[in-house]
Amino acid sequence: MNRLSKEKRNHLVMVIFGIVLALVLIYFGLIVPQDKKLRKIADDKGTADTKLSQIKNIIKLSESSNTELTDASYSLLQAENDVASGDIYLWTSDLISRFKKTYNVDIPSIGQPAISEVDVLPHFPYKQLRVSLSGTAYYHDFGKFIASFENTFPHVRVVNLVMDPVGGDSEKIAFRMDIIALVKSNP
């Protein structure tokens, strides 16, 4: 630099200053805004990827929900196979007579079934059938009959059970009970 004239040195300093100024202007005028845009695009892409993964999870959950709904509908259809429908008196007497064959229980009297709204749950999609039964049996046989009956038919329950001893036999009982069953509203 000592060999350069003062004018050339000033000229060189001005050129270097101009180049540095041009680089600074290029950096702050072009590179920084582009970098900001690229960062915003990267953030938007990350947000979009998050939303996409959430949507994919929702789709998977909806597919599994559809499968669960199908399974639940099939289970309900299977459970409704035993629910009362059609001629209610015939259904009731048929059910009781078929079931009591395997037990030593005598049920000569089956009352007239009465259909009403379900009194346990409001707005229940089924109706309720109530029928009174009476008969005789040995205590142990009757216990097995009741337990097996309620386990076999989950939509039927025994209520208002009254047992009285019969004559001189200490093990034989006379019973009266009501049976409540669900009835299909729209078979």
C-alpha cells in the first residue's frame, strides 16, 4: 500500500468500502428477508405436518370406531334374538315351558303378560313385559332353576319372589314370582 499513490489508495479504500457496503446491503436486503421467509415456511410445514398426523390419527380412530360400531351392532343383534316379540303370551309360555323341562319345577299357572314402558330407564328403546308365575318345587331345584334362568336370559329378571312351605314336606315350597323381560318395540 505504500507504493500506491494517495489518489489510488483513496480509490482502493472507496472500492473496498463500496464492496463492503454492497455486501451488507445484499445481506440485509436479500439474504435476511429470504431467511425469514424460509423459517416461516419451515414453521408452516411443521404445523401442517402436525395437523396431517392428527388427521391421520383421527382417520385411524374412525376406522376402529366403525369396526367397534359394527361389532356392537352385531352383539346387540345377537342379544335381541331372545328378546320377546310377536305374540307375547305365546312367547312367554313357550319360553317357560321349554326352560322348565330340564328342572324339577312345576309351573301350572302362567299369568297374562302385561306390556308397559320400562320403569328403570327413561327413553329406553324397548318396552317391558311383566308376567306372574306360580308353582311348586323343591327348594334346591327351584334355586337352580332361578339361577340358571337369569343367567341364560340376561334380558329377563325375576322380581317379587314369594316362597311358602307346602304342607308337611319341609323341602317343598310353593312360589309366586313376577318375571320382567324386554320386548322389541319394532320387531
